[in-house]
Amino acid sequence: MTVLNSKIPAGPLAEKWSKHKAAIKVVSPANKRKLDIIVVGTGLAGGSAAASLAEMGYNVKAFCYQDSGRRAHSIAAQGGINAAKNYQNDNDSIYRLFYDTIKGGDYRAREGNVYRLAEVSGDIIDQCVAQGVPFAREYGGTLSNRSFGGVLVSRTFYARGQTGQQLLLGCYASMNRMIGQGKIEMHERNEMLDIVIADGKARGIITRNLVTGEVERHGAHAVVIATGGYGNVFFLSTNAMGCNGGAAWQAYKNGAYFGNPCFVQIHPTCIPVHGEQQSKLTLMSESLRNDGRVWTPKKKEDAIKLQKGEMGPNDIADEDRDFYLERRYPSYGNLVPRDVASRAAKERCDAGFGVNAEGKAVYLDFKYSIERLGRDVIEARYGNLFQMYEKITDVNPYNEPMQIYPAIHYSMGGVWVDYNLMTNIPGLYAIGEANFSDHGGNRLGASALMQGLADGYFILPYTIGDYLADEIQTPRIELNHPEFEKKEKAVQERLERLYNVKGDKSVDSFHKRLGNIMWDYVGMARNEKGLKFAIEEIAKIKADFYKNVRIPGDFDAMNIELEKAGRVADFLELGDLMARDALNRKESCGGHYREESVTEEGEAKRDDDNFTFVSAWEYQGEDKDPILHKEDLVFETVELTQRSYK
Amino acid sequence: MSSFLSSSIGKKLIMSLSGLFLIVFVLVHLILNSFLLFDKTGELFNAGAHFMSLPIIRFGLQPVLAGGFIIHIIYAITLTLQNQKARPQKYAVQNLSNSSTWSSRNMFVLGGLVLVFIAMHLLHFFVPIQIEGNVHDDAQLVKALFTNGSMGLVYTGLYVLGAILLGFHLAHGFWSAFQSIGFSNKIWKKRLEKVSYFYAIFVAAGFTIIPLYLHFFA
Amino acid sequence: MADKILKELTIKVWRQKNAKAKGKFESYKISDISTGTSFLEMLDILNEQLINDGIEPIAFDHDCREGICGMCSLFIDGRAHGPDDDITTCQLHMRKFEDGATITIEPWRAGAFPVIKDLIVDRTAFEKVLQSGGYISVNTGGVPDGNAIPISYDDAEEAMDAAACIGCGACVATCKNSSAMLFVSAKVSHLAKLPQGRVEATRRAKNMVAKMDELGFGNCTNTGACEVECPKGISIANIARLNREFLSATIKG
């Protein structure tokens, strides 16, 4: 078994990053011009990295499957971005942001990485302001902040309910400037399907041009994967329809380790599933829990009537409402962290108190805050979210409580990387949600944007130089290298295999089956029996998929079913690895809740003695069990305690 | 500057400036015509018409006015052709009625019809008065056109129609001209639109009343 | 409020194999659609039906399905993003349609947005406009503190109003002239309202307008239809601002 070297620098926590930066190599401007870097994905991480690297002088090739880089799903982030600026004078600091993030992640992230994240957080805000991100302002002209769940200070910067959009447009603008100058070669509607490794180093990628159907070769001195998370394994999630784990999965199949695949975040406030035909779940911002009270009926008979549509929520008197979050967690109330709030909702619904026809929804009620603050105040704060809710559900949330239910939202797990954000394959990097590094078992609100931009603007551009400094003698990568030939052929064969099944079931039907298994057995609550069952079931779905999937249309042209089939093929394998990882991690921790590991009050119980490590899985070949490597997490600064929000 | 004039915004600016110039002309014209309402003898109107025939006006201002028309028309044609080209394949179904006014979508057609009207109008008055120069009582010429038996009714109708077409053209054209030169924002847009409608109705009503008055009461 | 079932709908949709092929309308029947279903889910159901019948499914652009990425398009019954206000196609729901209706779906039509396949169009013209100047020329690092330059509340809000544009192309699709002025003006206004963006405001306006013209969009005739159909309610006051910026850029030379 290889020993995983995380390359965390020695020394005091606060000096690790600056010492490391001083120690690593840099590439001269003259040499940067000779080096090519591929960036796959153009969300906050990929976009900011592509722009920054091009500004530094590297030749960047950027890829995205959408028709424009600015459509990456970072755009959908609503609430905000954290930064330890202490503009509010509430005693915020780099250390406090670091500590909140480590604790929020249930002590399963690296101290060194998280501290660095907190350290550069302030620079991100400055950078975004300089790019023209219209953050909310006070009347005096200074930046405004709001609070988010799980923390005691006000450090979240925001641009209405569209912070992700504005940040993404900011870094996309920087990218555009570089595209205009010819420093970034942009490839839209182009999906990465394999990585080319030559002489032990990442040297390029194989992609499929989604418009022409052509399989293409692209070479570079380094490859950066910034393709986000794999939440769509569950079919229904808050991810965009096209979000996929493909690039990360190809990295894994080429030998990169996959870190903590079982850590996925379930967001408590999404619009519940509606019928059988739902394609996508819509998130309602966490900020709603500031003024909304979560409840289900106290009496079973009321719940049954609600489910049958025989009564409405407003027919239930206050004393017959169970504000279960306030009841169970009096000190944090409705603002407990996401994993806790999600589990509590599931517990109520499993007990038969769900409020919609499917019995899978709870109420988020604004009646009380409207009475207290007036409708105008609530409208000013959440008007756009209320409008969105009404458009989707046809229910006016000013008059009737919202129905919400948890949904898959984010993957903390991802490609294993060292302190330099490099995978164990030299020259292959993973940044943003695609890597596993900073959020441990649970991510705090408004931290995803922070991590994506930290990686792309301020970390990768430095650390990649350490590797590329030794590559300055390497000439431009030859695309007729046998490895390119081999990989292109492999991709072609993989696609042909799918296309030629010519069965009788649609790709989506398999995806839905996989999603159901994942949600039921690898979702909010997991146990040994269920996980073993899931592994067996996924194998059956996979076998059926390769026997019966049907892909109409042409092979060598735009073919949306073929695109989807490739992604679902990856998801089937990813789902299996997630279940294995969940089975292996016998503790409950953050978003990973094992029913075998709970406190007497039914709360998640960590097992620090046996599981204070990162699971890093190594691929062994199709239908062979992967090997588990463990990276021990060393806590030099913080003390591990059981989280309590009571 | 040449790149400015060939740019879409530059061309629109020319449309808007020539349009504003013509808007001023229309107002002057209306004021002059209104003399027919206020002075039954026609002397006031004749004095005005005479003034308009002075060499300084004929050879100084009329070419400018004609130029304004010609530029407005040429640019309208250029822009419209470009706009046609910008959508080579049309929609099978397009419903614009709830997102824009009819007149705003049909400025070229309205303008074209107004042009036809103007051509007729020039034949009726401009040619005999200013080209042929054989008219002594201009007011009588005007009155005759609208009162001459059954044809009088037809011409009255045509002139009323022309006024209404012009009104529709102005209803959009007036505020649009300000928008095109950049003189508008969220607050001013509402104000300009109101002024625009007021002006359009004023002009259309004015030019409608005169032939009707002459036909029925002169 | 309770969802109803639409027993039968006729979907008349533009089918076109690729950019070069000649397209035509095809009609498909679909039954038992709940009014709570989103429009794109209805298309998913139709596609599932087509796949089962061995017909290639209808290709359409979509991604986030929550109204922010701007990827979904579709001209539905004569309107960009269909018969509802302030939403994108992905937020449109079937409760806006009557049982037995024939729904006509067309791609965005504009010379600058050629059809790629079925309902998918190529909107890279927008990206080219952005590349010509839709940015603030600042490198990563070496920037002042976020609070170093105060920005008035109103300016920040106005910039945000313009910045809310999702670049979907509904303005171009709606405009009878296929003009991109609303899109370009939103981008120019967003940056022009901020002190950071003011520095190169004139250059930006000139370059972006020149690129827009070059790409074959039509001219703005101020009909205002774009503003009404824009899912994010971007105001045409931005177009007036762009005209102003462009004019002053020309005067300044």
C-alpha cells in the first residue's frame, strides 16, 4: 500500500501557507509562455483558475459542456460567500473562520488546508470587488454582510440572492478578457471523457465535441479538473441537469485516488418531490430559516388529513403544531446546521407526520415573522424566493407555509489531492467541489463559493508552478503520442459499446432506478444491511444498463442520449464506490449518518478513535474491488469534540 | 466618426435627430394651418403661406427640411433592410401584442404611408403654390380641396387618415427619439412616453380638426 | 390550486437534424400531464415516449432548471420562455396550458443564433461580444481592499439590476429586429455604474457595440418587447445608458 503524502508543510498552523509559498518553485515569464494548461470546467474554481493562469502567462485551454462558460452551476448559488474580513467588528478572524469550518465539517478535514482557505478568504472579496461584482452595500458605501447557519458572526458577503451568479460572471469576465487576448482557448459544448497519462504524468485529455460528435485530443503540460460534484448520482438533486462526475471519475479510473466518496450534503430546504415525473429539485435558500419556523402537525390524524388533502396547514391551531427543531435544539432552533435539520425532517416524515400527499414534506412557515415584522419586511428579504416558490408550486407562501424537504445538494468528497491540490498522478490537479479537501463531513453555508475561488485565484496558480518549473524543458505535447492514440480508441470503444446495446429502455430510466436506490440506502440514513443491498442492486442495474439501454439518433453527431448514457455509466460506478465507502465508515459524521452509530438522543455519533482519516480509494479495474488507503488526519491545533446544537 | 455613423447606434442617432427635427417642423406646420381655424377671411393663413414662400425660406430652409426627410427615409430603409436580414427565418407563431405597441412594431409601414400622404399633400398644395406659383389665395385653395363636392369628402377623409397615421408614427417616434440619443432612464421613460402620447394626440387631433372644420363649416 | 390532469396535448415542434439540414414542424400527441409538471419535464416525458417509439428525442438546451443559468430557451406559442411573465422556460409550468391545446415550440430565431439541432441554437455571438470588452481589466492579485472605494447603495443596486442578466437571448429572440441591445446594454450598464468599471467605460461601450454590429444582430427600434419578455426584467433604461455611453465615447474620440 502506498503511503499517501499530503505534503502539509510543517510548522505552526498560521505560518504553513506563507512558508510553503516561499519554498515552492516559480516559473519565469519567458517559460510560462511555453507551457500549456488544460482546465476542465468553468465554474468558480475552473473559471478563476483559467483566468488567473492565463493572466500569469500560461497558455490555457478551457472546456465546458454548456454552451457558455458562464452557465456552470456555480451560478445557482444563492446565499453568499464567507470571508474573515471582520468588517462588522464582531471579533471575526481567520482563526474563527478556520475553526467554524473544521467544526462544521465534523473534524474530517485537514487543518492545514482549511486554515489556508480562511487565510485567503479576504483576498477573494477584494478581487471580486475589483472585477465589478455588485455586492450589497450599506448606505455609507461599505460592503454589507449577513449571517449564515452554524456560526456566530456576520461574515457572509452577498449580491441579493444571486451571489454565485455574480461571482461567476466576475471570473468569467476575467476569462473573456484572456480569451480576447488569445491566452485562453475556449472549448464550449465539449465534454472530457478521458485523461492521457504519458511517462507517469498527465499530458492531456480526450473530449467529445458535443455538436459534431467528434472525439478530440488535447495536450498540455498539466491538467486541472474543476468539474464540480457528483450529486446527480441520486438523479434528483439541486445540481444542474448536466452536472456529472465524469471528469473526476476518469481521473479515478486512471489511478487518482477518490477521497471520502460517501460524504454528500443533503440540504434541508428544497421544494419537495412532486409526482413521478420530477427531473430536478429546486433549492430554497438557507437564509429562509432565519425567519421561517419549521413544523409538522402534532397529531397523526391531522397529518393524515393533510396527506389526503382534506385540510390545509392554516386549519391547524398553533398548539397542534410541532416546531420540532425548536423542541429538539432549543439553543440553535431553526438555524441548526444542514445535516442536522435534514435528518430531523426525515425523522418526522418517517414517523408519519409528513404533510404532502407523498408524506415527504414539512412546513416552513412565515406566518409568525409576517405577524412580527410585517409583510413588507419579509417581501424585501425574500421576495424573489417567494416568487420562485409560487411559480413552481402555485402556492402563495405569504398566505400558506412553504413545503420543504431535504435534497442532495453538494459533494464534500471528491478526487484526493495533496496540499498543492495535485492528485497522486503528477501533473493532474483537482480544484473546487471536484476535490475532497476542505469541508470534511459537512460543508457550511456560503463556503463552497469561497473554496472554489480560493483554489482558483490564490492557491492553484502558485502551487502549479512548483510542478511546472520542472517541465520547462518539455516541448509542446505531441498529439500523436501512442498514449493519445490508445485513449482516443478507448473512448471511441466505450461510446460504441453504449450505442450498440440498442436495447429498449431509456437512459433516464436507469438513472432514476439508480437514484432511487441511492436515496433509499445511501442517502440521509445508512446502515450495513442497506448498503450491502445497495451494492448488489447497483450491480444489477449496471448489468441491465449494458444489456438494455437504448440510444436513438446518430453516433457521430450531436446526440444527447449518448451524452447522458456516458454520464450514467459513470454514476453507476460512482454509486457503487459511495456505498462501499459508506459501508466502510462505520461512524456517523457530518452528512454521513450510520444508524448503527448514534447517541442515546438519536444524534450522529463520531468515532474518532477509528475513523479520523480520509478514505482514499484506488481503482483496480472493472469489476474488481477498489483498495482503500487511509490518510490520517492530524489535529495539531483544535480539539475534537462531539458537535452539539442543543 | 465614419465608424460611428455606420454603427447601429449611430444610425439610430441620425434617425432620432432627423425625427426630432421633423417633429419641430410638424408643430410649426400645425400652427400655421391652425390659422385657418382662427381667421375666416383666410388673410392670416395667406400671410403665413406668403412668408413661407420668401426666398430665404424657399432656398434656405426648404432644402434643409427636404434633407431631413430624405435622411430620415434613407436611414429608415437601411435600418429596416438590416433588421429584416437579422432574422432570415421568421417564426411560425409570434405573439408580440402583449409586449409592445402596434405602432412601435410598424414604424416603417406607418412612415411609408405617411410618405404617400405627404406626396399627395405636396401635389395638392406645394406644387401649385410654390412650384407653379399661380395661386393668389392659398386659403381658398385649401378650402376648395375639402369642400369640392363629393371629392371634398374623400380628401377630407384622406387627410384625417393621414393625420391619424402621423399620430401613430409620432406616438412611438417622439419618446423613441429621446431614448436613442440616450436621454431617458426609468423615471424619464415614463414621463417621455406620456409627453409622446400627448404630442401625438395633439398633432393628430389638430390635423384632423382642420379639414373637418373646412369641410363642414367653411 | 390542486393539480389537474391535462388529458391530451398536441406538441408541434421544430425538428432539424443539424445546422445544414432543412427543418420542419412535427406534431406529437402526449397525454395525462399533470398541471404541476414543469414545461421541460413535459418535454422529458415526451422524449421518453419518443425513445420508446424508436424516434430520436427532441434536442433542447437546459441545465440548472431553476431559472438562473440562462441555458434554456424555446419560443413557446409565440413568446420567448412561453406564456408566463418573469420566468425562464424551465420555470414554466403546465398549469399555464389548457387541456386539448396545441403548443407550438420553436427555436430562437435570429441570424446571429443559427440552429444547431432541433431547438438548440448557437449563442456564441453573445460570448464574442463579451470577449470584446465585457470586463474590467484587472489581474488576479494586487487589488485594493474591498472597502477602499465606497460605492453608493443606489449605484450598487442599479449595477446589480443590470448584472442580473442571465444571457439567455430572450431579448434577441423576442425583438422583431433580433437586436442584442438589451443584452449588451445590461453588460455595459452593470460595469459603467461601478467606479471600478468607469475607468474603461468608453472603450468598453465602443468595442462591444462594434462587435455586436459585426455579428449581424439587428438595430434597436425601441419597441420595448425585450424588456417585457426578459425573465429577469432588465430595463430598457439600460439601452438609453448604452446610447449615452456610446455617444460620449465617440465624442471623446
